[in-house]
Amino acid sequence: MSSSQQIEKEVHFGFLPSLKKDRHFSLTDFILIQTGFGIAAWCFLVGGLTGTMLEGKYALWAILFGNAIPVLLILPMAKFLAKSGLDTFIGSVAALGHRGSQVFFAIFAILNLGWITIALFMLGESAIKLSDHVGLPGFLTTRTSGAPIFAIIFFAISVYIAYSGPIAIKWFTRIGVPAILLILVGLIIVVVGKYGFTKVFASSPVEPLDDFRSGVMLALELNVGLGFSWLPYFGQWCRLAKSESGAINGTFLGYGLLLNVAGVFGAFTALLVGSLDPTDWMIEAGGTAFGLLGLVLLVLANLTSAVVLMYSQALSLKTVFPRASWMKAVATVLPAAILMLSPAFYDAYGKFLLYVSFIMATFGGILVVDYLMRRGRIEVGALYDGGNSHYRYWKGFNPAAIVALVVSAAFYWWTYNPVTGAMGPLFKYLAAGIPSFFVAGIVYYVVAVTVFRSAYERDRLWQNRLSAGEKAPVMLDPGQAYPGLVAAAQEGEA
Amino acid sequence: MAFSRRIGAHTESDDPFIRDLYRELVSRLREMRDQPEQAEPSNWRAWIVPFASCLVIAIIFFAYLYPQF
């Protein structure tokens, strides 16, 4: 099968709801895949950031709490996507409307550019340290010129691999996933064997905030950002689960708990070495030989992360817009190159995480409450039909979701302003991301059952038909709304 | 645009990719209607591990860390 046929097959597969015959993932598969793909640059960086702000004993609990609780809060989406067999963006149509889910996809794609930049700039940082060691010219060893040059060269290579399709990616993940796991094992050996936990817990952070409480809450908020960030990625794995229980527990154990091993050891290494950047840890903690090996592994791991992120973004775009060409779909990642021109974006990783926290907590609150409000009953056929369905709402946007989004955004920015870093009165007690999740959910529920009650009328009728014991109808007003659908259905039945 | 036209129109599209895609969709929707449980359903027991883990983490966080603020 050619590469384009493989891509076409994957688009088919990503677009369509998966059936029993397509589902191969058990609980163990979930844990392995989510840990393998989830543990990457961002885990070490968020751990490193936490370790530069807090002592070891506080960093440990800030990381565990900050990642596990957000994943638990958005976990009902894992059950829904496993049950329906849908990708996240198709599944989100019920809550956001057809056009609203496209906006959600666009926001995801923009944030994805940030994740790609972080992975590739860290690769650039690793490459300049290797260049320095092998004696390459000076401009290739500095983070202002060398790191962007390497990041952009490897960006071009990543785009080419992502464009080449799933076969090339399969080979890369076979190298990249073991590479990142080897780095993690190396860090654990160094922390436990060379230094010991006593030294870790006795070490002081290099950049603590003046106010201890604010420091804990800020570190917590950064981890909350990573925890909520998995929301758009739930669908691609959960829809392949053999059981809902496997999806629920696998998602939680993978993203909510096991991923924290990388964050926690990242924090411990940052405490020992005094830097949040994993590229600084390698030679400092492991010595020259192991350090250089670590840097090479970091290059491979980040290259793989970038390729997987690019491929996922392109494939998701094809799922939402099946008519888009593969080249155009891959080209949507190109703006990331602009972010790699200087270290500014990479250095603002903490700020980026706060934006992710604000956006994904808000969307998470809306999606989860919508799912619970409908008691888990969503008309899958209507999710695919923007022309005439009960999820069309107002020109494809759900007004209740828009109101919830605006109120929750205002609440987040009042609690914590990610631009200026100004903390509101609640931040020291509650942080911002988790309460914003609840604000979004509560506001969505209240306006959906009061002000915008009429927007849900068709769904209520459908729900009533289900409650009356009718077999789940996949077509509404079939004679009028979907003549082609009826014809195709009859053809299939015949 | 994927969601801006009716499914029925897509099943009669001139583009073989779109036509096949939506015909397959219709076939799958029918199968889901006839057999709604495509994944083994879960009950409250599926939530024990996530809730218990978070409860332990939250208790330690609030009981051990919060008083030190």
C-alpha cells in the first residue's frame, strides 16, 4: 500500500466512529502507549520548573496533585469517546456546535504549534551542546543563533517525515519512545544512585518566589496546565478501547499518574543541578560520556515528539476537513518555525502552560458538564451533520458554550493574569485552572437550562424518544432531512 | 467543509473519497443503532482507581502541605 493510500486509510479511520472490530486496546496497551507518547520534553520541563520554585517534598505533591486532579476532572470524556468511538473534535460537536468544534480544533492546532516549538527548540539546545563538544564553529554553539538553526533544520526534517506518512513515523517512534524512556531511567539512576533522596530533599530551589504560598500555587498551576492539556488527545486512543473501563483507567493511570514519574524526577534533577533545562542536566548530572549519550537521546526523542505532534495535527485536520489535501494539512504546522527563531518562546514555557491551563480547563468544564447533562446520550449521526441537526444551535455555535467560555475566561484572568503574572485574591488559595473548570461547567449548565433552553429542544425530543424505549434513532426526519442518507441506508440494508 | 453539508448529499458526491467515506459512515451508524455497545460498558467500579488515587493525593496535599502555607 502506498503512503497516500495509508494516509487516506487513516483519515477514513479517524473520521468514522470506531466499531467493536476496530478496537484493540486493553488497559495495558493504554498505559504503555500513553506513557510512551506522553513522557517527553514537556514533562521534564514542567518538572524542572517546579523544581526551581519548590523544595523536593513540596514539588512532589504539587506535581502529583496538579496532574492527577485535572485528568480526573476531564475523565468522563474518556468514557464518552470510548463509548461512541469518536475523535475528540467530532465528539465535542454536541457541546460546542459544528462550527464551535472547528474553533476548538483551530485553538488546539495553535497550541500544538507551541508544543512542537518546545520539543524542537530543546532539540536545538541539545545540538548546540553537542556542537560545542565536537568543536563546531562558534555561531553553532550559542542558543541565540545555533539553537534556532538546528531547531529549524530539524523542523524541516520533521515536516518531511510527517508528510511521508505513517510508515516513516512508525519507524521513528520505535527509536524515539525507547530514547525518552532511557533518559528517564538514566535520571532515576543518577538521582537515586549518585545523589540519594536525602540530598534531593535537602536541596533548595534556585528561583523560589518570595511568598511561599504563591510559589506552591504557581507551581501547581503549571502542572494543572499539563494535566488539562491532554483533553484534545483523549479521543485518538479512547476510541480504540475494547472497554470503557480500560479507557477510563488507562487514561488516568497513563496521563494522570505514571507520567508524573518524569515530572518528579525532572524536579529532583533541577533541584540537584540548579537548572530547569534538561539539556543542562545531562553532562552536569551524568558526566561527559553519559551526558553526551543523554543529549543524543534527547535529540532523537524530541525529533520523534515533533513528528508525532505534526502528524497528529495534520490527521486531525483531515478528520475535521476531509477534503483538505495532505500537503495543506501538513503545512498547517509551518508557523511553528517563526516561534523557533529565538529562544523567547522556549523560555516562556511556563507562561505557555498557563495559557493551556486557562483554555483547556474552560473547554474541559463545558464538554464534561454537557456530557453529564445529557446523561451520556449523544446522537452520533447528528454530530456529522451540520446542515440540519440538533447540534447546529445558532449558525453552528452553541450560545451556552460561548457564554460559559467568556465567563470562565474572565474568571481565570481575574484570578491569574498570564500576561503580567498578577495574582488575584483567590489564586493563593485555589490557583486558577481547576476553579475555572468548575466555573465553566456551572455557567454552562445554568445558561443551558435557563436562557438558552430552546436551543436544546430537538435534543430533548430525541432524549424523550430514547427514554420511551425507542431504539436509538440515527436519523431525524429522514424523509426531509437526509434523502441521500436514507437511500444509502436502504441500499445497505438491501 | 466536513460539517457544513448534509450527510445525504455526501453519500452521492462525485468525489469517490467523500462518497465512500460517507457511505461507510452511514453503514457504521446503522450498525451502532442496531448494536449500541461497541465498547464493553462500564459501571461505578471503573472509577474506583481514579477516585481513590486522587482522594489519597488530595488528602495528603491538603492535610500535609496546606497547613504549612
